[in-house]
Amino acid sequence: MKVKERGNWNSGRNLGLPTVFFLCFFFFIVGFFSCTLIFQISSSAGLRQRMLESTDVEDTATLDLVPSGESGDDSITSIPFQVLSWRPRVLYFPNFATAEQCESIISMAKAQLRPSKLALRKGETMESTEGVRTSSGMFISADEDKTGILDFIDEKIARATMIPRSNGEAYNVLRYEVGQKYNSHYDAFNPSEYGPQKSQRVASFLLYLSDVEEGGETMFPYENDNLDFNYDFKDCIGLKVKPHRGDGILFYSLFINGTIDPTSLHGSCPVIKGEKWVATKWIRDQEQEE
């Protein structure tokens, strides 16, 4: 009786010893380099993550300082931040100010609050823009604050942004009560809409002075180049940052070439429950006159 052959085993013998050896060697090389590549990628990602997570100021004690210029510092400082978005450039600064500092700024502003106003485009009037911005606010500079708190915050913002203090406007301290909001808008002024500008707003720093139980988020509806030209400027969509007392966010209104970043459109969602307090610092591309 003949035994039935299984599979094509005999056909494998026809490959010959050199061919089998070559195939084994080939697959060994492929496997070796694949494992090496995966290990390198994993190690690189882990190292990068550890470097990004290292924000301990004490780690800088072992660093050798280099001589600073007359306007520089003789110490190394660390201000932790998180990148929330690259388009637009939005950075988040946790615990930028203390609870006591926030309460002091609110106390300074309360008695001087007035209905917030808008910079009007050509052809606009107060009546035609009614309801766009419904908060109340006031302006105060660091020089007007006898406590020195705004002077400290000014200095810290300058370090975080690497833009001189002299380029900053006075603080616009704002209060949003239930139902109040600010429709999406740009902080930079397009000359074709607002007329010629002596200087331009490069960036904005928002220091949240209070928690908000519900609503009141800062929104960026065009985040990640989602430019919807049918967008209703009242809608609270896109990247949304919930206010937390003492935290700050920084976003840039201009590209490096000085043109307006269309994704920097932003607004304040309506407060649903609670009260929102925020101190806004607009930073320009030129030194501001006192």
C-alpha cells in the first residue's frame, strides 16, 4: 500500500541547501533590525517624555550659570506650561497666580466696573453691536496698584512670553455674570476693517481670577485650521478652556511674519452657573506710551 504524501514536502527539498540558508539569514537580518528600530523609537519617546515632564526648579541647582548681560538674570527660573494648541498657538500656565493674589485683584476692580465696550469696525455703532460683549470691566496698570501684585504678575508674564513689559497694555479686569459672554472675535486689529494701526496686538494673556461652576470657557472655534466661514460667532465650539482660579492662558494673534493668524479667533462662552473673573493683558509689537 502506498502512503499518501502530505503537503508539498518533497517540493521543499528541491530548493536546495544554499537557498534555505539564504532565506533563514534574510529573515534573521530583517527581524534583528526591526527589533532594534522599535527599541530605539521607544527609548527616544520615553526620554523625550521624561524631559518634557521635568519641571522641578530644584533640578537647575546643578547647572552652571553663564555670565548675564546688564538686563539679564543671575538665576534660572522655571514657569511650567502646557501646549494646548499649535494652530492657534495656545499655552496653558497652571497656578500662575495664588488665590490671595487673585482675590486682591478682584477687590481692586469691583468698585470701578463699567459695561465693557468694543473697538468698532468701520460702519459699526454701539447700537449695531449690542449683545456682542455683555461683561463689565475696568482698566488698571501695575503702576496704579499699591499692593505690588500686578507688578509681580507683569514681570512673570514678561518672562513667560519673552516680550518686554513695556509692550503690554493695562490690565482689563472683567466680570461675567450668568448669561454674559463675548462673541468670537480677534484681538488683533485688521487695518482694512479698523483703519491704520500704530502698533498691533501680538499676544494675549488671560489670568483667571475665579473658578466657574458651569460655562464661561474661553473658546477657539477655528482650532486646527477648522475655518468655517459659515460659523455663527455666537456658537461655543472648538477648543474650550475652562477657567480655574490662578491659572492663565497665552495665545498669539499674529504669525511670526506679522500677519493675523485666522485661527486666533476666540470668545467667551456664556456663564451658566456662577461668576467669571478674568484679568486680560494685551501685548503689542511695540513699546506702549505711559
